Amino acid sequence: MPEANATNPPTGTVDMTPLDKAPAPELPNDIIAKERYTDADFMRLEWERMWSKIWLLGCMEQDIPEAGDYVATEIGHESILLVRQADGAVRAFYNVCQHRGNQLRPEGAGHAESFQCAYHHWEYHLDGTFKRIPDSETFPQGTPCTGLEEIPCDTWGSMVWFSLDPDVEPLADFLDMIPAHLDPYQFHKMARDRHVTVEWDCNWKTSVDAFNESYHVQGIHPQLLWHLDDLNIQIDCYERHNRYIIEFATLSPRVNQPPEIPMGIKHLMKEGGMDPADYYGRVKDVRADLQAHKREHAPEQGKDYSRLHDAQLTDDFHYLIFPNVTMNVHADDYWIFRQRPHASDPNKCYFDIWTFNLVPEGEEWPDPPEFKQFRHGDRSIGLVLDQDAANLPGVQKGMNSKGFRGLWIGDQELRIRHFHKVLDDYLYGPGGKPDGAL
């Protein structure tokens, strides 16, 4: 990565995002089997040995600010209730009545004083204990001694996490380096402005792959070449998670120097408070000048960049929190893409789009956005995401073809290979997958 990204931190600051490049992992160069994306038996193995054993992102804390606020979120065939308690804590329960198995709430968010099953009116307190069982004396075996089935739940980064494994490791251990990298952005100061779920006709990993390499930019997103460097990228692989750092407000080496500042860079300048009409520097100087301008004017804009490096004021720090949370993180905003597996079909998944913007000091916190859910192709999700979405069903169909053997991965796609290595650690153990395994 160019030296310009290794900016020295502002004087007197501590606890900043590490910029050092992680050692390159030693990974095999063999083809990645296509059946990992299409095979129902592999899908079941993922559920048994990975999805049901790890920490999963459930919702944002801002979704459930008050006692009684809840989110019902789905992962595979399970539905989970995440509930704000009277003491301010968040607890997680299987979203199922203990009487006859009826689901207590549909997927979505709401507020409840208690959870009453619509079938026979068994009722539960917010902490999952029984509140009322009608005609309880008519059960000769007595009533259940416990209420809703509780599962591990914890918070970090203004996010609520849960696990289906009662013996799961602490969330802090699972996240590893992620808090040290992302806490400086102060996510608690950013409000969600978009909340969308799209059903996509592809495997969840097909979607994860699309957002974890820049090699496809020159193919699918050529317009981005005029305001980012898609080739000189720092890729860092850690124990489970990974990231890349991609420079914005600059040009891709794939394009020639234009006679004037491209529209994409002008847009970034305007977002940062610079007027392109008043700028007389060279295109190659814009990135550094934009960083300096943002830092100089941050106090008057109610923004605090004191824990961010200069590179973080312009560039995209992109993280994969294994297995299914991809994050584009910037000084003034961040995006979360959450890819969830379909309950039974390996050729489908659910793609959640959550975007957030920094609320400057002194400004009023905005109302939450309207939740929207639809199928792929029913409406636009924005130019860049539309370009990805249009491509992925064809990728999935091709993976099911007899004429395709598997993924042929290059160095620019290192994060994909690392992702599969981590997945293998869950499915087959750290010793590696046995001969013949997918």
C-alpha cells in the first residue's frame, strides 16, 4: 500500500486503529469446490458445525432503546427474540412458545409489555419467565419449570450479538482484534438511515465473496475507477476476520489522468466540505488536501476525528467479521451488509443493508428509517449494489453448471481464500479437511 496511508497519528492521541499490514497467511492455491455453494449436505454441515457454534449479529442497540423493545431476527430455520430488559441489559430467547411451539412474534421489531402466544395465550415476562398459563391446573404433569429458552447474548459496537451455542466463547474473544480496530470510529454517534432486506438468488457465500475483493471493480463497477485505487490495496488476514484498505479520492492505475477532477472525486470533496470550483491543486493531491481540510474543520462541524488517522478521513476500511458481516467503515458513516443463509435452499440467501451516518455534536438524532423487504429485482438498491445484485444470480447458476469445476482464486481475492480456511476450521477442525471433503 502507498506510504500515504501510513499517516502518523495526530499528536497526543492513543488507542487508534492499527494500520500495520498483517503477515500474509500461508494458504493453498487449489481450486475451491463449487459444491460448497450449491450442495444441500454442505449447507447442513455449515449449520451443524458453524452457524450454531459462533456469535451472530442480531440487531443494533438503537433498534431497542427502551425496556420492552424487541427485535425478532431469523438465521436459517431459527427465529430469535432480542429483548431490552428493565435494567437496560439485552437478553436473547428462541422465539417459540413452550406449549405447542407457536412462534411468538413475526420477524421484525416492536414493543411489548409481555409476550403472549396468540394460540392459547401462554404469556411470558420480558425476562422469559412465565407470567400466565391459562387453566394451568388442567395439566396433570404440571407446567414447565422454565419459560422461554434463553441463549447467550452480548453487545459491542452498538450492536447486539447472540449465539445458538450455550457454551460459546466470550464475545470479546470471538471478535479478537475487531474492537481495537473499529472502536475509534465511535459507532454510538452514528444513526441508521437505511434498513433493507433483499432475498437474493445466490448462496450466502456468493454474496460474501462479492464484497471481499476489489478485483471485480474493473468489471462490474467501472465508474468507481475514477475515484478509488482498486489495485494498490492492503489486505490483512487475522485469525478469523480480515480487512482491506482502499484509497478513495484518487484514481485507479487502470485509467489515464483526466484533464479535470472527475465527478466521483468532486462528490467526495463536496461531502468533506470542499468546493471543487475553488480547488486549484492537482488531482493526485486531492486525497491529502481533503484529509487536511476535514481535520481542520471538524470542530466547527461538531465532529471528532482525534482517534482517526488521516487515511481514515478519506479511505474505505473494509472488514469481514466472520462469517457474514461485511463493513465499509468511514470517518462520517459506515455500512453493514449481513448475509444470512436460507433455511433450506443453498441457492438463496437474505441480504441485509444497514447504513449509518455520523450525527454531529449538538444536532438532533433522526428518526429511524422505515424497514423495507423485497426480492431481488423488485426495486433499486442503489447503482453500485444494483450492479452486484444483477451479477450474482448468474454466478450462482454458473456454479451449478457441469462445465464449472470451482473457484480459481488470485492474490487480489486473498480474503476469499482466507474465509474458506476459517470456515474449514469450524467444519473439520484446525487440522484441515479430510481427503474427499468439500
